[in-house]
Amino acid sequence: MQNLTFNFSGQVALVTGGAAGIGFKLTTSYLEAGSKVVVWDYSQEALNNAQKELSKYATQVTFQQVDVTQRTSVEAAIKALPQPIDILVNNAGITRDKSFGKMLDADWDAVIQTNLTGVYNVTKGLLEKFNPQTQNKRIITISSVVGIYGNFGQANYAATKAGVIGFTKTLAKELGRKGFAVNAIAPGFIKTAMTNAMPKEVLDAMAAKVPVQRLGEVDDIANACLFLSSQQAGYINGTVISVDGGIVL
Ligand SMILES: NC(=O)c1ccc[n+]([C@@H]2O[C@H](COP(=O)([O-])OP(=O)(O)OC[C@H]3O[C@@H](n4cnc5c(N)ncnc54)[C@H](O)[C@@H]3O)[C@@H](O)[C@H]2O)c1
């Protein structure tokens, strides 16, 4: 896919969960667009792989091992931040799927702690670390279609992805006057390393349910995210952009 082109030179983007999956694509896309990027991820293995893959951007990218569920971890990383940031992408997220009757307290707690409290910990911690010189501050949180429409076996995940939409709309109201635009992206079913390992028939059947007849690519999410980060998108505030091929229609 030919990606949209953006120029973020002179800006700094921080991507949580930025070492793998959609987050890694976001990291790569911001780097390609000239931004400096701070990658926060709790997986040292993913960070090592990302660092290897992105060696040609070594002067532009900083990797920090951070667990977004742990305030002490977030605080320590913030203290070590090389410079103020312009763009925050709350992308780190997990699933622990089970039908509600079978869901364990631990499944509930882990998903809330990562996808909802993690977004709070990171955003709260970084609020005063945005570049005071710019009126183009951006906070983008990766929600999900599941947060809008629900999904069997994902009561915990859907609650968090709906929760971050309320969080986004509230911050959009509170922070708009301070030079922020705050938005969410709700991806549909996106192809990642995990889905690539699934049988082709299963993937084809899933694609057939999408009006545009294909699964989403990580590039689809990156294009939406970079657009929302751009100066030109500065009047888009407090919205949720669905990037799902129309699957929920
Ligand atoms: N893949 C999809 O189809 C899809 C659809 C809708 C929404 N999303 C959302 O997009 C985001 C990225 O999903 P993905 O499919 O790329 O997932 P992924 O599992 O491939 O990557 C998530 C990354 O986040 C990191 N991470 C997880 N918990 C963390 C923590 N506590 N602290 C720091 N880092 C942590 C992981 O190490 C990993 O690198 C998530 O928020 C997910 O809910 C994904």
C-alpha cells in the first residue's frame, strides 16, 4: 500500500506498546516521517527486535522498557525522557478473552489494569511533559470497534475500549484550550503477526464479512494515526475514527 506522506521533523512522538504489532508500525511510520520517537514497551525481547529492525534510525529513536500498569515504571521512564513530546499514542493493550460466566477476576483485572489504568498512568504522567512551545499537541488512544459495539467473550476488553472513548472525549473538552487535540482510533480486525499464523480459509471467511472484502493492515491504522497527529487535523478533537472497512455496519 502506498502510504500517505507526512513531515513530522522537529517533533517527538511517544508510542506505548511501540515495539510490536500495530505499535511497531506506528513507530516506523513516525520515524519515516522524520519524527523522533520514544518507544515504551514492557517486553525486552520486543524492544531488542525493534531496535535491530530500526537500526538505521538509531539517532531518531529511544527505547525504554516500561510497564504501563506500574506507576513507578512510568515515572522512572518519564524522568529519563530525552526531551518534551508533541504526540502521545496510547497503543499498548492486551486481551484475556472468555465468555463472562467463565471470566476470572484475574482476566478482568489484567485487562483493566493495562488498557484503561495504563492509559491513565501514561497520560497523567506525561501531561506536563508536552512541548510547551507547540499548539499542536496530540493524544491518540487506540480503542477498538469492540468498545463501540461489544463482542462475545470480550466483556473486559470491550469495557476498557469503551472506557478510553469516554476518557478521550473528556480530555478533548478539558485540554482543547491548552493546544491539544485528543482523539481515538477504533480499529476493526487488523492483520498482525498473530493473525498471519491463522489458516488462510479462516482469514478469507473473516475478510468476506467486511464490506470492503479485506482485513485491515497495520498501515491502515498508521495512516489514520499520522493524519490525526498532523497540524492539518488540528480541528478534529474528541472524535473516534473507525478504521474497520465498515465491518460493524
Ligand atoms: N490487532 C487488532 O486486530 C486490533 C483491533 C482493535 C484494536 N487493537 C488495539 O491495538 C493495540 C495494539 O494491538 P496489537 O494487535 O498490535 O497487539 P500486540 O500484542 O501485537 O502488541 C501490543 C504491544 O503492547 C505491549 N504491551 C502490552 N502490555 C504492556 C504493558 N503493560 N506495558 C507496556 N507495553 C505493553 C506488548 O509488549 C506489545 O509490544 C491494542 O491496544 C489493541 O487493543 C488491535
